Amino acid sequence: MFKTKLSQAKMCEKVLAAIQEYPGCNAVKEVSISEAADTDAESIWRVTVIDSGGVAIEKANHAARNAQNALREQYDLSTDR
């Protein structure tokens, strides 16, 4: 399956938009994307909620995990390697 490669900035935009679609999470303001060390995979990236915008952090993190799992099937993180 072909995955679209996105820069870290574009990936943050996609993930943040997906998180904000979850009920009660539209106030989440900022996320960070980092590459995870996994030698068996082509591209593994992880989402961290930086600013929940007043949304309970457990709720924001739950939405972030769901968004991450859904978007990993469509997108790879573009790296400079």
C-alpha cells in the first residue's frame, strides 16, 4: 500500500485537525510529531499533545492515539536521511 510522505509540520497539521474532530477536543491547540526508533518499520511516528487548550489531558491523549492509529495507515513521516 502506498503512503503519502509528509513533513513534520504538515503531519502536525493533519493530526491536530483529526484530533479536533473528536467530540470535546476542538480546543486542542498544539501537538508534536516525533519519529520513533523502530528498525522493523519504514516509518513510525508518535504524537504528543503539547497544549490541550483546556481539554482534559486524558481525553486529548485518547483522541491523539486514535488519530495517530488512523493516520499511520495513510501517511509516513518524511525524514532527511
